[in-house]
Amino acid sequence: MPTIAVVGEVVADAVLPPDGIVDGAAHLTVHPGGGPANFAVAVSRLGTTARFAGRLSTGALGSLCRDKLEASNVDLSASEAASEPATLAIARLDASGAASYEFYTDGTADWAWTDKSLAPLVDGPFPSDERPLAIHTGTLALALQPSGQVIENLLARARAQLTISVDPNLRTLLVPIETYRAVIDRWAGLSDIVRLSEDDLVQLWPGHTPEQAAAHLHDLGVPLVVVSLGADGAFGSLRGESVRVPIAPTDLVDTVGAGDSFHGGMMHHLAVAGHLGGRLDRLDLAGLTEALAFASRVSAINCSRAGANPPWAWELADQR
């Protein structure tokens, strides 16, 4: 199977349901998470090799996250054991199952990458000579420093050989929206695929339609722009040709990891179809539509259970 490299944070998601505060105490359920880690789990469970570069804390929460990655067959050969504590997020659910987040990142493990420590992710040596076709990143590791600049350096070097995928996944409680607006064009200049959530779109370019956002990103050289629209499905634009796909039906439990699962499903489909490894020159609108429809099914299953818990390949096969 093809290989996709992934770099970014591993986060312990402490989920607080709407009725989770009882007698003055918060009743939290902790799930392994973090946008890039969730993406790696989604890709790996579907059958594509996900080679994940994360700094995995050796503490209790870091071990919880490592266990999930290993159980999901994620390749951790490019990851590092870290003495710092794991990053913690509190995901508070509203009555509809939608999540809002607060983060605890000071002194945690995820941000201490160097150019040298990340280089093997794209330079090898690779297990069984499994050279990656693409590299995916985003969320906090790309936005916070010093890791952000190190990852940008890696993308700039990798772009000659690999398809570059970025999910900004804005976290404006930690990173001011002005910072995102200042760097999004630079990230786009390194990218072949940019996926935004509807919330990302509203915050980055208030009043813009998905078509307008895609046109801007295409002008910066991004071949494929995808916007996840929640209950309205997903929008995709390939060099200016656009398509919309509906949301797949689901019994909603929560939306934690929904976007990561969607993006992982899309990338897996593109990898298996032979579209990764360059500038997406062989991808057409029909192929994109198939990838988005598949990704919608992946995300729907994730949303039908608690936390970031994307499906295995056999679960999608059972739906046919």
C-alpha cells in the first residue's frame, strides 16, 4: 500500500458532555487525539501506511496516545519519545454534539522539533524502502513556534518529490486570527491540497464563499481546495472546477475528529487511486467527487461514536 508521511501534535482530548458538571465536579472522558494524529489513525485504519512524526510523551497521557496509534497500525518509526508532558485539550460538547476546545500547551512535548530530527520523515532511510507519496500537516504544530518554522522548512524541501497536504484547523484561542491571516498565503504557496472547515473559512475571510476562497488559494498555486461544510456536505475545487457532495447519513454522537477523519479518508482514496506523488496532474473532477464521497462516509462513521474514532476499512465494506 502507499505511504503518507504525517507530522504534528498528539493531544489528549478530555471530553466534557453537556451534562458533565455534576455537584461542582467535571466528569471528563479522555480520548487520544490531536489533528495530525487523528489523521494518521484514519489513514492507517483504511489501509494506507501512515508514517507519523510525533513527539510522544512518556507520561500517562502520552502513553494513552501511543497505545492508540500502535493499535491502529500507525508507523511510528519517525516519532520521538519525549520527557515533556502531553498536550491537553478540553473539548466541551454542546447539546448538538458540536465541540469547542481549550488547550494546555505550555512546556508540552509537541513543539520541540528541529530540522535534523524531522529530516528522516522525507529523506529516509525508509522501512522496506517505503518512500512516502505525500506529507500532511497542520493544526497547532504548524501554527506554533518553534515547530511551525521547522515544519515549513520540511515542506519546502519535500515539495520537489511529494504532494503537500495542509489542514490549517484554526485554534484561535491559542493563535490570534491575525497570525493565521498573515501566514495562510505562505502555507498555501507550499501546498497542493488545502482543506478548510466552514469555521476556518468564516474566520480567515469573513463573507467569502467557498468558491471565492478557492479562487484565492488557486491563485497562490494550490491545485486542490476542499471546504468541509458540516451538515451541507463538502465543497471541492480542482484548479477552478468545483463540485459539492452531500453529507453521509449518521447518528450523531459528537463531531470530535470529524474533519481529520474526512481529510484522512480523502487522502487515502487519492493515494490508492494513484493521484499522489506530485502536483495532482492526473486527478480530474470525477476522481475528486469519488474521493469526497468516500471521505464523507469515513467522517460519518467517526461522528457516530464518541471522540476521534475513525473507521477501519472493513466497516466501510460492511456498508455496501
